[in-house]
Amino acid sequence: MKIIIIGDGKVGHKVATELSEENYDIVLIDQNRGKLSEALNQMDIQCIEGNGADVDVQKKAGVATTDLVIACASNDETNMLSCLFARRLGAKHTIARVRNPIYYAQIDVLKRDLHLSMAVNPELAAANEIARLLLIPDTTNSETFMKGRVELVEFPIREENPLIGITLADLYQKYQIRILVCAIERGGDVIIPDGNTVMEKGDKIHIAASHSNLESFFFTIGRRKKIKKVLICGGGILCYYLTKQLVAAKMQVKIIEHKQARCEELEEIFNDGPFTKRVSIVNGDATDQELLLEEGIEEADALVALTGLDEENIIMGLFAKTLGLKKVITKVNEDNRAKMVEGLGIDSIISAKTATADVILGYVRARHNSSKVTNVETLVKLVDGKIEAEEFIIKHPMPFLSKPLKELPTVPDALISCIGRDRKVLIPDGNTRLEIGDSVVVVTKGKIIRDLPDIFVDEKYRKIDPSLFEHVNHASGVK
């Protein structure tokens, strides 16, 4: 599968790295010769210097025979124009990064007129994740599947946690809430658990469930109260998307932004309707400890650091933790910096580029899935890439549908964590049977699963029976 990536910025470089590691044929276009040289040293890809919106540059890259063009330059207009030209030149599919809220509000029209296969918005994706973390503040990471009906959250087990020392079987029996612990991070290792696994202090457990069941679970084990007051440092696009969601959840939001002009823009945006009473804007330097104290950081339930500098966000997060804030979330774009601060006490570290890369990689997997047995709907990588969680939709009859899960042993370190059926979320047990139309979330450790049948040990459940497809095609009139 040939893929052209336009723009070697944070998102473009992350996407190129992820896809090259899976042996896709990657061509990277950028105007910065130094960046391209660095990319060539790091990855086995082809690089072309030039403007991705230049038709001649696209022709040189071979766009006419390309399966997918991903435009993630810093400018929205460049990305949309690049995708338009790519489709005109023969590219089969295109993805554009679109950040501007004005454009994104009209994204359905843009997708139709520009023939975009997908539009990705890093700031909106990050805002969605932060909002979920604030709604269930005990979690330190959150991903969604099945169009938001299922959440996969990370929950650290600290001192005096009632889960310490009990097995997962006892957990399910005691609380009787439909959740599934599908992975445990312990020290530097990751465990795909079973019912006999005992939870220990210091574990980070990854739980899959519906939002309502997660709320019930955390309430039952006596965790934190809800977040009511949020202090946001940095008033950029991510702040805009996040504030809208927090106000909808009836939270009070105070934004500290150092640019006067941006403060005036935010005042105009949020000086209307429900925002008037719930949003306040402060012009100032959020790295100034005295200012943070004056603006009530000690009374806030959560601090979210969203400035454009990783270092500033980390410093503000650490300062907030020394004051005992319930919840601290920081945006850190550089992977190396994120790894360095993971053990310093900051609750959650957010990366817009990682969220975007996961969305794009999930789309590529879906296009690359040649068997057509299932579609890959969602893909996320957790624990520094050690765990993958993928959502598959079963499209056609397969031999494994005739058996309960207890008769379908899976390959090592693979687990079916939840199933979506008729808009309901099912936590599977041994007697559960998969059905056509099911959304199935699979969690794996240390392996890439390209199709749902790949998780089953028995070869006969991984083979496609052509007669099944002939039957389906005949019934539907497909030739």
C-alpha cells in the first residue's frame, strides 16, 4: 500500500514513523531539507523536497498511483488544496488535517466537495480525551470505541485502594458491574490478565466498559467527587474546543492566556449564552506562580496546561501537584519529554499528535484489510505502544460465529474486551457468541492484528470459506 504524507511536522512525522514501522510504502513531502534528511536517517522511506500543494511535486511523488494521501502541513488551506489536487491526479483516498474551528464546523460540506475520505482535527481529539478524564477524574488515560459508547480507561492503583490484593474474578463477583480489566501495567511490563490475576499496589489497570458503568464502578469503590472548577492555562484552539465541552458538562472554567489579542477573541467567543456565567478570561503569564495563586489555583478542582511549550506545561503541572490539586492534565507533544515526566506525579499527559496518528493508523489498517471479513473502525496504542486496542466490525459469515467464545481459544496475549450489538455494550463471557454486525474490541500485547480471525488459535477459524462470500454476493446482487 503506497501512502504519501505531506508535511513533516509533529503529526506528519509521527504518522510516517508509525506507518513505516508496519512496512507501508511511504513517501514524505516537505519544503524543509533538514527535516527530510533527519527523517531519512530515522526511517526507511522516500523523501521529496517541495510544496505538497504543487501539482508538479505531487506528480514527482507518484500521486497518480497512490492509495492514500495524508495532508498534515501546518496550514489548513494547504492541506485541503493538496487533497483536492491529489484526487484530481488519481489518488484513491485522501485525509486532511483541519484545525480551524470555522472550517471544521463545515467539515461535511468540505469532505463532499473536496472528495476527502477523512478529516482529522488533533485539537478536537485531544479536547475530547481531556473532557473524558475530567468527567471521571480517577482515570489517567481514556480512549473511546463504538462511537463513544465504550471507553477504555487507565486507572492507577495507589495506597489504600480497595482493589489491592483481590483477583479479577473476585472483583467482578463483588461489585457486579459490567466492566472488564483487559490489561495491567506492572513495573515495566504489561499483562493481559485472566480471572486469577491479583491486583497490586502500583498497578495501572486498563478497564473497558460503558461510561455509565465506569461511573458506577468508581462511585462504588469510593473514588473522587466530580470536577466543578477547572483552570486552563493557554487559550489556543484546543482550549476553545475543551471549554465548550466543559461548559456543556456544567463546569466552571477560568482561562489564563498571555496574548491580549487572543484574550479579546476568547471574550467575544464566550460572551454569550451559557458561557457568560461559566467562563472567565484572564490576561497574564500562567507560569507566574503569584498569578496562579491570585486566580484561585488552590480552589480549583483541576488544572489543564495547554500552552504551546511543553516545558511550561510540565512546570505548571508540577506546581499544581505541590498544591494538592485533585486533577492535573498537561499537554506534552514531544514523546521523549512525555516519558521523562510520567513518574513525576502528573495525572495525565495528553498529546494531540498521538491521538491523530492513532486515528489515521486505524483508517490505514481498515483500507489495508483485504479479507473483507471485518472492518477496522478504531485503533489506539497504549503503554508506549506495548498494547494495541482495535475495534472490528464483523461484516460477513465466518466459521467462528458458530461457536461460543470458550470453544475459541485465542492466541497468547489477546483478549476480546467488549462487544457492541444493537446499540448495547456487552462484556463477554465464555458462553458469548459473536454475530454478524457486532463491533468487537480486541486488546493485544506485542502483536499486530490485522483481522479479527487472526486472534483465534485454530486455523480453521482463520480461513475464509469462499462459498460463504458467494452466498452473500448472490443474495445482494454483487458480482
